[in-house]
Amino acid sequence: MKPQRAKKFRRAGVAAVLAAVLAFGVSSSSWAYWSASATLPAVPLVAAVPTPSNFTCTSIPGGLLNIPPPYVRLNWEAASPATGWTYQVVLRTDTQEAVLTTTSARSYDVKGNLLSGVTGTLAIVVNALLTGSSQVYVEVRAIQTSSGWVSDPTVGHQIALSGGLLGGLLGGLRCAP
């Protein structure tokens, strides 16, 4: 047999075997040699912005006769890495939310009473606390300065009028137990 002719028979034989496999299918055991199964690691498509940690609320006592009045000091640790963040201090009730400030600092003093002319967002606190309609919480969110992405809020700290209604009129705010 000539070498040319042997090549034709070989090609024809390979083609016949391939046609038979395609026509009749491949057994599952022989298919295992041609396939594989593996679980790929899950990669998040969106990175989460870390929440500020160790968020604390400290009641700062007032002076003699509550002048200056008591107030609330909030502190938190930086989101990781420590640079590239600003922080929103948020006041929240059951029905309202307001940003008190946006700052690069890691502490903020919440001050105010009715006689000193509470307006804007602190009016939410005083109104909610005086009417007893809602509890008031302060929270902090980290904002990544390069992207503008915002973290979930910290666990909120409840604040209250210092010394009840009269204390709130004259005296300011405190961290609630």
C-alpha cells in the first residue's frame, strides 16, 4: 500500500470514529477525561466601604447653673486605611434623618437647648424629645473622598434632653443609657 493511500485510510478511520462518537454519544466515564468540574472563588464586584469603628457617646457636664449647658461628645476611629475619608454625623428618629455635619475629624460635639435658639437639625432632637414621639439616635458614616462611596452607619447612640423637659429647655443634651 502506498503511503498516500495509508494516510487516506487513517483519516477516514479517524473520521469514522469521530462520527460514531458524535452520533451515538460518549459514555459518562469516558467523558470525564474531557471535562472537569470546579468551583471558582467568589470575587465581590463592589468593595464595601468600612464603617467607622469604636463609636462612643460621652455626656459632657455643664458648668455652674448649666452655663455652658451639658452636651454630647461623639468619638470614633478612622475607617481603614486611616486616610482618604470624611465622616457624616447623622441624627435619626423613627421618621426623620438629618446630617449634622460632614467632617474629616474623628469627633464631634452635639450642643443645643431651646433658649440658645436651636434651629435646623437640632430642632429635630428637641422636638422629638419634648413631644416624646420618638427616640433620637446619632450615627456616623464614612465617605471615601476619592469615590464618594458611603459606608453603612455605625450602631446608633441614643441621646436625650439633660434633666428632662426643664433641663432640655435650659440645659442641653446627654447620652441616654
